[in-house]
Amino acid sequence: MNEKVFESTKLAQPVTTGDSWQYLCYVSTWDAFLAQSTFEWSRVFRDGTTVKFGKPSGSYVMLGREKGFPAYWSPSTLKVYPAFEINGLPNPNEVLNPNWDISASLAPSSLAGKFIDDINQVYLHQPSANQIDIYSLEDGQKVGEIVHNAGEYFSSLAWVQLGQVAGMCRTSGKVMVIDYLSSPRVLATGRIDPFKVAAYDNAFHLFFAIGTDHKTRVYCGDLWPNGLSAPVFEPATVYGLKRNLVRVRLTGQDGEPLPGWWVNWELEGVGGGILGSLDKYGNFTDADGYASNLYIGPDDGSAGQCKIKARVVLP
Amino acid sequence: MGLWPLNTVGSCMEYIDNGSCVPAPGPSGGYNKSLLTCPKHYRQSTNSMANFFYEPGNDRLIAHILLNTTYWPGWDVQRYEFNAADGAWSNREEVLARDAWIGVWGSAYTKAATLGSFSKIYACRNNETKIREISWESAEPIASGWWVDPYTWNPKSIYGYAVVNRIDNLLAAAANWTLDCWRNIGTTPERFAQLRLPNVLSYLTYESRNYCWVITQDGVILKADYQIPRWEMISTVQNPEADALKYFITYDTKRKRVVVFRQRPDAEDGACQHQLEFYYPMVKPFQLTQPVPVTSLKAGNRIVLAAHLIGDAGEGLTPYTVAGEMTAPVEGRLTTPFSGTELNGRVCFQYQAPEEACTETLGLKVTVEES
């Protein structure tokens, strides 16, 4: 699970009764999100503040674009158009795919998001719930594929940084950061709560979602700890008057290692005094999720039991 | 950029007072004034407004309004003139004496008139596809005046709203959802670009050889450069009301400001409630969003919080300084006590968290000076 840094008390929902959000996209120039429902275009801020400014027309379908902007596919022209920076509306005077018509079978929808990178001339399509196909905008040829096995379509594909997109699954809450340019593969996986619409905030590298309860939630890229292993000595035999290596490992919900978390170490007596000492009383987990310490056994030859406690403080 | 409301003239005009109660109840033919206060009655009510524009020659705001009346023949069309400086009703006596009558054809056959090139007034027509130069007084076409017919162009078009720039041979016009931009309208007209409107158009007005203004049916105001074309700003009327009947917009080219006429339903007693609103192109702050942490909330971390100072339409505001203050007891440290808004209205604050778990409250404050 990704670390949830914010959950709103304000409700971000369309004004019209019975209406619901279909698309959400981060707009870099606003540092806010453009939400589209059947009857509304609104600007949504991270804290849930929602400002309606219009009503969609022209059957345009929103998709992700590089640099953190929306783009729009038109079913009548089969072209993709950029958005105006001021209000996020489609700009029909500029075409992002002049050389290739994107047919309806490859078009974006609110169930399966698509992505266009007109600088690198790439279009990302989801042929199945487990795969992304890469098409060249120059000639419409498939030039690569990424098997991610998420088991669910990404309802949004949004720009992360040069050559990377984030995919977000509505029901399972699975999120992935995917390289589509240099060596196409899944770079990171994570999980957020199930949502109605979600987007990737490429300014602060956050996942932003509006839930079915209309609350906004902000998740940072860091995964949330799920388990801390018991301290393990390596080698298993502990000697007095010697430095014994002891390690704990911090992992997330899917067993992935969690680097950079603060671990507090403590010695606790078992029916007696504390035996020996620790080298450190606090340090960070490494890239593989491990935090290591040294236990120095008692130097007076005393024997008995002593507990090593390792703790991670969650905010 | 957005719009700063300067002043509002509530109930900017009146209807003709009937002067007595109608119908006169009772056998004696009137209310007994010793027993009750006679309710007000008016002889007019607004049916529809054809045109609203700034007329630079007289420096006045002009409204051509079709009225329903209790007097024969049941309708009336009057030209309402307002002082462009303060919105005062300039021809009140004339209108209340029914002397500003302009005839029905001007208001029935022209619509959405607005200023255009050479300080003249241009309007689309209801009974033909032409766009014509019209008289600001009667709303009738000027004899042998300028006109174009977009229905003879390719593609054939019929417009309800238009901005005429004869100097650059440009026309920006809309029927409903799109603003079509035409060039070479004097020779071989070519539709070179389109702008999609965020909602159904309510009124369109001319600012200059480059810019025009749009107001949608829900009161959202946009400025567009119709030469490129491109949207330049988005804002909204102050306090949009669900029961406002229609919004009209015009641009005062002398004072460089926007004027909105809000058509409102009559009061319960039949009094006219239309109002004039004056806006300067600068945003009035509407709200500060809550600061939201945008980095991991681990103990010992430097945490960044972002908030936005925005106007009514969600447009970012700059330059303002937003001050942050922690509510006691404070366990960490706010390393940025104040922050300036960026172009999108964003402010960022940094907070140094202590090495143990804690709960903190950050309050934000901005001071806005009203001139």
C-alpha cells in the first residue's frame, strides 16, 4: 500500500444529481486537476475544493499527454487534440497525430485510459488487462509491448516524467509506474484505495484519487509498511565479547522491500537485567528493506536471556 | 488573470409604476388606505433583451429591451441608457414616459449587438443570415451600411453572435458551442480556426482587434484572442445565481473593463431586479485551499505542504503572500513562515517533523487589500 498523506473532508462531486466523474487529469499549469463528468468540467484541488466551469460538448474523450496535460480524442475525426493551458478545453486547431488516424478500437475510454506522447511520437494502448502496446504515431505501427499482469485495465494512464507513465486500476487500486521509452518495463508497483477516478500529480509525484465516497486522497510514492520481520542474527549463534550482526526487514503489502524507514532498536531484559549492548539505537532501512545492527555480548561472562526489540514508528 | 468586481448597481432600472391597485376590489372601487397599504403594481415586465453593448460615442451602456405591458398593445420596446462610468440610469425620465420607444423590428430582428471596428455597432440578425452594422439607437440596420453573409461562405454558417474586425478582415462568431474564427472576410472568407466554448454561449463582446469576451449561460467569463486563436483567461461573475435568467456582457473600451448585465426575475411585487456589474480584469481572491502534504509524512522528514489561493473560477492568483502559522502545541518546526503565490496560485510550506509521532495543525492566512 502506498502511503496516504491526505484524505479530504471536503467532498469533490459534480453539482448535478446522479452525475459522476469519468475522467481526471493533472494539469501542470494549474497545479490542480481537471475532472470531467457527463455534464461538467471542473477544476479540483488536492483538498477537495471543486470549481465547476463548464459542460463538455463535442464528444471529446480525454487521455493522458506528456508533461502532465490532458489531450482529447475525437470520434468524428479520429484525431487527438491538445488542451488549452488556461482552461483545459480541447484545442481543435492543433492535431497531435497528423499522420495516423486512431481508430475507435484503439481509442481511450473511461474504463481503459490511453496516453499520447507527441514529442517521442508514441501512443499507448491497452489491448488487455495485462498488457500495454506501444504504437508509433508516425505510421501507426506497433513498436513494442509491456506485459504488466495487473489483471485489470488502468482507468488512467498519466505522465510521470520523461518516458514514464503511471497506470491506476479502479477496482483493485493497483498502481504501476511504467517505462515506455528507453527499456519498456514495469519500474515500480504499489496500491492505493479503490477509487472512482485517479490521476498522477507529476509536480510532487503523488497519486491523487477521488473515491466513490467523493473524498479526495493523496498518496505519495513511498509504500506503506505492512510487516517488520523479527530480528535475525547472522550467523545464528551469538557470542559474548563479540559483535554479532542482527538484521530486520521491513516490507510492504505485497512483500516488497521498503527503503528509508527509521528503525528504533532497544534491548529488553527477560526476567533479569539487560545483557550486553547495541551498536546503534536507530538507523534506516537500506534499499532492500533491511536495517542492520550489531549486538555486543556481555563482557563479564554472565549468561541469560535478553530480547532485542526493533520498532518502526508509523505517522 | 481574472476579474475583480468593482461595483454592482442592483435594480439598475425600473418599470412604470401603475400608480394604483389593479384590479380595484370591492364595490367602492379601491382599497381603503386607512386599513391597508396598497400593494405596488407595475405596468411593465421584461420579456427579453435583444442587445446590450457599450456605445463609445455617448459613453453609455445601451440595452434594447422588449417588455410585456398592461397597456395597449401588450408589448413595448425601449432603449435603456446607462452611464458607463457608474451605471446610473441616464434616460430614466424618457423611458418611464415611454419616449425611448424604438419600434419592435429593431429588437425583434437584431440580436447580440456589440461594438466592432470603427466604433460602430454590429449585430447578427434573426430574419436573415447576414451580420450587419446597426444603429445604436433603434437597433435597425444602417441604410447602405456594412454587412457580410456567412451563409454564402464555405462552410455555410449561420451565427447568433459575432465580433467584427474590419481592419484585419476578421470575424469571430458563434452559434452555440464553438467560436468560429474567419479571416479575409472582405475577399475570400476562410474559417481558419475554432475555439470550443466551455458551456452554452450567453453573449459575446468585442474588446479590440485581438480580443473578445465570452459569457456562458452559467456566468463563466472567458477572454479569447481570436487572431491566434487561444483562450486568455477564465473567470466568473461574482455570486452566480441559479435563478439568474441570462447574462449579457460588454467591454467598456474607454475604461478597459467588463460590464455584465444580469437579467433577473422580477421581485414578488413585480419590481424590476436586473443589475449591472462592473469588473476590472484582475482576480478577486475567493478562497485558500487547505494545505495538503505532498511528501511522505515520516518522523524526522522535511515535509512539503501545498495550498492554492484561487478566484471564483478556480484561477490561480498572484502576487500575494500567504503566511503560515502552527497551532500550539508545536512539536516540529515550520521552516517557511510565509510563501508567495506562484502563477497558478500555489504556495508551498516546509515543515520539519520531529523524530517522534505527533499531530500538528497548520493555519494559512492571506491579507487582501481592497482599494
